Amino acid sequence: NITNRDIRRTPAFIESDVFRTIQLLPSVTASNDFNAALIVRGGSPDENLILLDGTEIYNPYHIGGIFSTFNADMVSDVEFLAGGYPSNYNGRLSSVLSITAREGDSKNGRLKTNSLIKKYWDFSKVTGEVSLLSSKFLAEGALYNGSWMISGRRTYIDQFIKLYENIADVKSPFNYYFWDTHIKLKTAINKNNQFIYSQFSGKDDLFLSIDGDSGFPGIGFDWIWGNYTQNITWKYIPTAKYFVETRLSKTIYDFAVSFAVDFNPDTLSQEVNNDINVESEDDDLSFTTDNIVEDRTIEQILTYVFTENLRFKLGWQYKTLNLDYKESLNNYDGILINSKPNIVSYFFNSIYRPYPILSFNFGSRASLFSKYDKLIFDPRFAFKYNPYSDLAIKFSWGRYSQFLFTTNEDSQILRIVDFWQPIPQDRKPQQAEHYIIGTEYWISDGNTFSIESYYKKY
């Protein structure tokens, strides 16, 4: 578990970043110094399940993978599982990174006590920060029986370029910026029912325009990519013994590339501007690529505490995907790939402590992938033994399945976009087995020694 304070205290390039902090942990490395993509115990970056408030993120990068798309200000805490994770997680072979956005401050309202709206809405604080990379803000306060939070970040590289153009009286051929926002609302209509709404948006825009002269062709290039998520969670807590969590979420990841060349720039009738459709009828060559990943998921999890030493977690998930890829040359369609797979899965997990020094975690997950006609069964098992209060011996084994993959080269310097595709029809999904054994020793408060050995069979 990594707190917001841990992220902020980690040495960083320009500003704090979740992925750069994760890269400093054991089991994790990066392909190069420029790439924030996570390589966990030899697995490729697409084998990591990235969750924001329980919603899957498919391309969590800004600036071609140099930074993650998560603003450190809005992060409450991070749970990172480098392997052997339980059956309530599914769809990836290597690791789980679950990020929880902070909830707003509901206790230090600024409105007067006699204000008519104070019961339903209040604000606690607004903070801002300026770095060499971006400007950020965060506002939070109380909502009816709950809280609200909104954060935002935007780079001003494009504004610096505009300022340079005005001072030097020249036109820059290059421009780039990114922004991201996050909104989180929480309310409780009564003591048994809580509702949480979470929304994230982020976009990068890279633009290049070269006016042709002296026989050199005119070139226009625009590349836009981004993530958009919406998530509503209902927590039903009838008793202290059990509660039910129901989540409905939607994720859209898309990118669009447009490239145009005019070999006779003197006849160019339309100035290239910062729009995705950079090509015009006078262009001699134009090429566009569009890719979109839409993920709609509904899931339900029941947690039941049978006794202090025995608890169960079970649930189900239905995920429907729309993966669309299109290329066109001079306005004529070329490659067209569209796939709409769906995944239905059920899981069971239990934690049993027969003795204070011994605990077991066992469970399984069954999945049906629409492109594969057999049931996929993934059992998992782990135990922890504490011969002394400050020493633990751990072991875990599990089978894991993955239904999507990216066609990216793992060795690429930057990771601007991810080309996601489903496992082809009638092909068995990717699978891996984890064998992990290790020990952990608590030397003193804040100081721990641990060593693990792992084996992954693909």
C-alpha cells in the first residue's frame, strides 16, 4: 500500500508521479528512463491491470508514456499487487495497480451555520500548484451526508509556444498540451446505503505543421489520444456481518491520427490548423487512423464476515467491449477491424485463520469469453505463517487468464498509444501460473526486510 505522502516524498522528475514511484519498488522495472510503463516480474506493460476507483484504464500515460495520466494531488492511496493476487481481480497476467481517488473534506466547511445550502453543499478548501510541467488545482467540501472533490491539471507548453511566436514574430511548426480532470462525489441516503460517483477525463494533443517552400512539401500532422471514465458504486450495508457493493462503469480510450502532405504547397488553399482533420481536398496524400476501446462493466461483490477468523467474498462481473480500428488513405477506407467480445465471470474467495499465527486465502474464478467456447477456470491459493510476531513466511499459487492484448513492441522508447485487440476467435486466452514464496521481517517501525522468489509459467 502506497499513500499520497509516499508518492510526494519520492524523488521525481519535475513533479510527483504514481508510476514513477511504483518503478522504484522491488519486482518492477522500466524499459528505459523515458518510459513510465510498468514491467512487473518480466511481464509486458499490457499484463498490468490498472484500476481507478474500480474502473479499468487502458492507456494511463501522458507525453508518450513519460508520465502517468494520474494527477498525484487527487490520489488517496494505491494498492499494488506484484503477483499472486486474489480471485476478485481478473483479466491480466502480471500485476494489479488499484488507485483510489481521495474523497473530499466534509468536516471543515466554510459556509456560515445559518446558510440555507450548508446542509446540502459546502466547501472546505481550494488549493493550486504551479510546476515546470503544469498547473494544478484541487477543490473539496461537504455534500449531503457525504463529500465532493474536483481536481484538474493542464500543461502550458502550447502557451509558451504562443508567447514565443508573439515575441519572435514567427510561427512554430510544433505544439502540444495535455489536460486531465477528476470528479468524485459521495453521499449516504441513510445508514445502510452509500453512493459514490467517480469521473475521470484526460486528453493529449500533439500537432505539427510545416509550410512547404523551395520545393519542400507542406506537411500537417495531428495526434490526439485520451481516456474517459464514469463510475457509480452503490454500497448496501444492512448489518455489520455483510455488505454488497454494486458497480456500473464505462471506459472509453481513443486515439486519432491524421497526416497530410501537399507536394505543391503553392496551391494550398486551406491553412493547416490544430484540428484532427488536417487534410484538405488540395492535399496530394492524406492518411488517417482511428482506434477506440469502449468498456462497459457491471459487477457485484458480496463480502460476508462469518466469524472473526473466517470471511468470504464472492461476486460476478459482466464486461462488454467494443474495439474498433480503422485506417484510410486519401479518404478511401483501408484496414477496418471491429470486434465486440464480452466476458462473463464469477469468483469466490475466502480467508480462514484457524490459529492466530496461520491464515489461508483460497478461491477461484470461472470465466466465459465470447470468442472461446470453453469455460476458463482459474484457482488460487495462498497462506501466511507467523512463527513470531515480527516474522512472516508467505506462499501463493494461482492461475491467471487474459483476454485482450496490445500489439505494441515492448522495447519501444515511448508508449504514445496502445493498440488493443481481443484474443482471436477460437483461440485459447493467454494464461500464466504464479508460484511465489517469501519471508518478511519487521525490524522496527517503518523498517522491513523482505525477500521473495517467484516462478511464472506462461
